Amino acid sequence: MYFLILSIMFLVIPSLVMGQSHFYSLSLFLDNEYTDNLYLDKEHKEDDFVSNAGFLFSAARSSRVSSMNLSYSLSRSFYWSQGENDSFRHNLSLGYNRSLTKKLSFDFRSIYYRTEEPIEPDREVFEERLGKREPYYRINSSANISYEYWKNSFIKAGLSINYLQNEDPTVEDSRIYNEFVSISKDFVKYFSELRLSTTQREFETTAPVETWQISFSQGYKLAHNKNVSFRFSFDKTQDKDPQGEDYKTYNISLMYAWQPTKTESYHFSLGYFWKNSDDKGNDEDGISFSVAYTKRYKLTTYSVSGSGGYRYQYGEAQNEGFTKYYDLSLSASHKISKKMTGTINLIYRWEDDQEEIKKTYGFNCSLSRTITKNLSASLTYSYRQVDSDNPNDEYEVNSLFFKINYLFWQGKGLPWL
């Protein structure tokens, strides 16, 4: 928390005062949700209405050498039937970058949220909190510095922290620290990068887990907007618990990227990974991949994104460790009229944490409409289903959201400055 407060003091306030281009806004909002499975419980479903009222402040500034974007919302949730779940929600997002010299630049990113919702706002967090709604907060901050020692060639170093604190004593708190250094070289037609990183994971009651990684990539530019590359990585993970598992993970992959137009882009990668356990008997292997495709028309946008292979599932509602997974999402948005837009999203996720296999299916569709210059509203239906080898982790939930947003004020300067 102190890391976040200091970041705001030293980065945001000077930027708001000294920036050459400013934009600020303040909005009031009211969200109303109906859910038919409040606690994500397969056997004992409870429905409820949840109202969430608050404000959103946004700020953006830019100058010749720096830029900053900030948004912060504070709201209060009210449960119509289960009032013991009422809670304050916070959500802050901050991005700041600055050119320190002609070749040296600094970048800072931070996300903070506090909520009692069982499914975290961060889509990179897979695990849910089943059976209750207790508040928790997460801070995810990173700071990087980059030096261009040759044309399009960089030396970079950085660190990040992922901080999870739960008010529920049965859910373990965690701190994840990551440091990295990398060097890249551009050879006109060829490019390469070497990266070293280390990750330390500390928990409330569980022994720490550390991972060291080295990766190397080599690429070739087929054209100014098209390239292929090869990547190899090696990870070594050590569990400080004498009964824990130590293992090594290897991954090789081929990547292809192409942006034929400003409205269309492709990215594909395909590889293979294998995990060797030092204790033997828990070896794993499989296919790794990533995909990102976006196509924008005048009124419609389509996108496909996904990834798969393995991930280190620590610092979530449940610390499952090494997990094989495949994750895919499809989305489409269409401008129905000048004031109305419709969107559809589909997700599928498959996970194997060596103890159970879990499948997640999700669907949501929404309509958003601009009513007046300052007033907008949206209606969203969401469906989510989880199937698992463990019946206690299975659930099905339908939710309906109605949101109203009123732009209370916007301008190029703050009234109090």
C-alpha cells in the first residue's frame, strides 16, 4: 500500500500540475446486478440484487517528454437480501512514462482494487472465492527503465510486486516479487533478445517458492510489418518446504506476427514444453501457444485472443502451483446506431493442476446506449459455468447488470489548482 501511495505522490501530482496537455473528468455511476448464485455454490444457490453506487475520476496529461493516465473509482455495494456483504469497492489504474534523456526512459504501471466479488476483475487470476463474499484487495505495480545503446537496441531492467490481502482468514495472503534484466539487439533484418529474471513468492502460512528463468529469442524481419522468431526458455523452481516439489521447465516456440493494415493484425505462436521434477514422478509436457487477431471495420470489430501451455498459479485465491492450461476468448462489437453499440464475448478455459481438471465456459452480451451528452446506460447478461473433477469446485451462475453513468464534469484544468 505504501508503495502505491508514494507512487501517486511523486508521479501523479507533479504531472497534473506541470503537464502541457491536460484532460480531467468526474462521473457518477449506479450499477444494479441480479445474480441467481451469489456464492457460486452448486448445491445451495441463493439469488440477490446488488446495487453499487459511486464516482469515477479520470485524468490524462502529456508533454514533450512524458505522459500519464490515471483513473480511480470509489463505490459502495448494497446487497438487498444479504446485507452482511455490503462493502466499499476501490479501483485505481495508473500509467506513467518519461524520457529521462534522449536514450533513457522510465515506465511505471500500477493497478489497485478492493472488492468482495468472488471473481477477480483481473482476468489473469483464474481462481474464484466460493461459498462467501469477503473483501480483499490486490496491488500489482511495476517499474522499468530502458536504455537505447544502439538504434532499436535496448538494455532494460525492472521490478514488480503483486500484493494480495484477504479479510477472509481462510484465504492465504501472498506477496510476489519479480526482477528482470534484458538486452536486445537489432541487426536490420535480424533481431535477438536475452532475458534473465527471478521471482520470489511469499505466503502467509505456506513456505516460499522461487523461480529463476533465462530466455533467448531470435527473429527475422520478413517485411517492415511482418516477422518470425524462435524462443527458448528455461525455468528452475524451488519450493522452500522440505516436502514441496522442485522442478525445471523447458519451453521452445515459434512466433509469427503480421500487421497488414492499421485495422488488422495477427500474432501466432506454437511451441512445446516439458517439466522435469527433481523428485521424479511428476513430469509433465504439452503444447504451448498464443494467438491474437483483431479486425476492425467501419461499424464492427472482431477479435480472437488466447494462450496455453503452463503457468505458475500462485498468489490467487488458491495456490495450485504448476498448472497446465488453455485459454481462448472471442469477441465482437457492432455499432448498431449512432448512439447504440452491442458486444458479444465467449470464453473457454481448461486447467490441470495435477490434482484436478477444471473447465470454465463463459458468455456475455451487452447493449450500451448514449442517452444524452452526459448520460449513458448499458444492459449486460452474463453466464458462467465451471465443470471439475472436484464437485466442490463446480457451479453455474447467471447474472444481469444494468448500469447508468452520468458525466458530472470534465475540463482541461482542476478547479482547485
